[in-house]
Amino acid sequence: MRIDSHQHYWKISRNDYGWITPDIPKLYCDYLEKDLKPYLEKHKIDKTIVVQAAPTLEETEFILALSNESETIAGVVGWVDIENPFYKEQLNRLRENTKFVGIRIMIQDMEDATKILEPIYLDAFSYFSKIDLPIDLLVKSDQLPAVLNLLKQVPIHGVIDHIAKPDIKAGTMEPWKSQIEQIAKYPNMYCKLSGMVTEADHSNWEKGDFISYVHHIVNTFGINRIMYGSDWPVCLLAASYDEVYELLLQTLPKLTEREEARIFGENAIDFYRLTLE
């Protein structure tokens, strides 16, 4: 079973994607399963994980509804309002759908990443840890210190999205490199090899820009805690689905067939605890 662990679907008329504006014409249109399916078939990707793209319960319910009618959606990573006293009820309602596999915390959008260290967030993370809920962390490289502080306090079952968005365009490695190495020491933490092209020069990136970043993720997390994600359609700002897929194949170290199967599917099954037919 081959899985794309990170992609999005959206319908602009729903009006809850505040970050997608007419100023970004490549993204300011509907993207649904029919648009992605030809690429999944071309690269023999059986299933995908659809990840929330808006901080609303309504958007999570929208993609869950899509998943109910889909052959290719293996799971949905949604959103709950941790600052709402009734977030557990929100979560319980979403978990009634068998396609719901976890939540994403959008640290990237926080003005101060240390917000996740406030009591209301620490209590929520402790609860998520207690119920062993998979958590995606959307985080920028300069926010990693807050994530490290969190991990020292709560043993979450988490995955870093988009290798934590280092400045690939500038070729900056530190302190991202050292901080990622520290995060990888936590055995419950995974990392998605996704979202990299949009951190590079959108119009002039080349394979060599990514090799040191990809190899560092492989060397620190190991073969069994990393997973392929296209970040489609956001990736279209810098590359086609085909280019993203081929780029990862070309920048990974030499793999055995078994290791490739882990990165392109089995690790996502393990992390999200997918039950697939």
C-alpha cells in the first residue's frame, strides 16, 4: 500500500481559507479528488491523507464528508479549537468518523510559538497523549525551540510537517539541523518529507538544493519514522506533483525496496494507525 501522507482538498466558495486569496491565482481555485487522481494513478499511489487547510471545524467536516465518498482518502487530519472549553466534545464527535485519524496544530500561524507551552495547551497535549492521538505539527524552523520545550514536558505521538520549513532558498542549515536532531531523539516523533519546494526558490530550485536537508532527516529520524507527502496543491506554487514525487526519489539516499516501502506508505499506516482493506 503506497500512501501520500500529506495533501489538501478545498472549495474556495466555502470561504474559510483566509490565506488563499485572489493574489495567489495558482491556489485560488477548487482542488478536489478528481484533479489529483490522475497523478496518484501515474505514480501508483493507492491512498492519501487529507490534511486540514483551515482552522475551522466546518472545514474538517467538509473533508470528512469527501472521505466518505472517496476511494483514495485513507484518513483525514482535522482541527479542533483547543482554546474552546468543549474541545474534547468536538474531538469526540469527529472521532465517530472512522476516516478521522488525527489533528493538526497550526503553530506556524501563532504570533508567539510559546503559546503551546501555556497551561491550556499543555493540558490539551497531555490529554491527546493520554488517548494516543496522532498530532501533526505545522511549524516553522524558528519555532522549533518551543516544540522542543513541549516534548520535554509531554510525550506526544507527533509528526513534524514539511521538515519544519527550513530556509532552503538561502541554504540555511543551522540551527534547524541541530534542533531537528534533538526532536528526532523522541521515539514517538516522526517527520514528513513534504512541503520542501515551497521553501526553495519557486522558479529556480534544483535537486542539489534539497539533498543535505533530506539526508539529515533520514539520518536523524531513520527509515521507519519518515514519510512521503506531496503537499499538493500547495506545492504547485513551485512544482508539479510529478516534480515533487521525482525530486524526493532523486534526493533520498540509496534505498532498498523494503526501505522505500516504509517511506512511501508503511510509516504513514503505522503513524496514523490506518485500517485499510
